[in-house]
Amino acid sequence: MKNRKILSAILSLVLVAATALSMSGCSSKETASSSSSEAVSSEAEVSEESSEVSEETESSEESSEVSEESETSEESSEESSEEETADESDSNASSEKEVLGEGSTVFDFTVVDTDGNETYFEIHTDKTTVGDALTELGLIEGEDSEYGLYVKTVNGIKLDYDTDGKYWAFYVNGEYASTGVDSTDVEAGAEYTFKGE
């Protein structure tokens, strides 16, 4: 009987030891599992951080591209602005007066073609009529008629009412002239104009 109690106690101890060992193994497996889980979590965090860094890099590259496009756009805008300035300067050059002739009397002469383009001249002459002054400089040509000089060509542009239905109208100081160009006296400082109409 005594032996049975001892055997029973030994078996109990072995059982307790086995249970303890078994639990110790489980505990180390849980620890290993927990460590593995933490490692996976840590890798996920590293992956997320890497992804964020990658997104920041892409964002930075996009910003750089946008910045470069903006600079290109600004350069293009500056070039366009310079071209407009050049065009304005050409426009101003064409609106400047070309000085022609020699003489003590000075007047302005403007040619407006049928498209509305204007050419300006400053005429210096000693002639007494506008027609003589402009004919001498080769700015007008025409035919003699019963009403005086019938102007058909002004500054190299020919208009003939009989063939194209257009003619050169003569103006003095912005008013339609009441006399022909060859019978209009030169007046210093006056403005004479031929318009294609």
C-alpha cells in the first residue's frame, strides 16, 4: 500500500512535470508566434513607411515637373511678350512719317489704301500746289481731265473707277476737298490725304 502511495506520488510528479514541460513548450511557441507576428507587423510598418517615402518622392518629382512646366510656360510667355513688343515697334515704325522733298514749306501727306492701311509722309516743297508737290516726288500719277488731274495712282497703288469701281478721294485737314489736288494751294502745316474708296 505504501508502495502504491509512493508510486502514485511519483506518477503525480511526473504528470505535473510533463504538464509543466508541455505548457513551457506552448508558451515558447506562443512567444515564437508572437515574435513572428511582431516581425510581420514591423515589416508592414517598414513597408508603409517605404510606401510613404515613395509617394513623397513621386510627389516631389511631380512638383519638380510642374515647376519645370511653369518655368517653360513663363519663358514662352516672355518670348511671346518680346514678340508683341517687336510687333508694336514695327507698327510704330510704319506709323512714323517718311520725310520727302526739299523746300521751305512743310505739310503732312497720308495715304489710306482700300484695306485701311495708312502710310504717312512729311513733305518739304517749294511748289505752290499740292498736286505739283506730290507729282514731283512721284507720290501721285494721273490723267488730265476737264476737271483737272484725275489721280489714278497714289504711292504706287493704282485705282481706276472705270475698271474696278474704286477711286482716290482727296481730303484737306480731314474734310473732303472742294478743289482738285492740282488746284489746291500748299498750306504749311496742313494735312492732305488720299483715301482709296
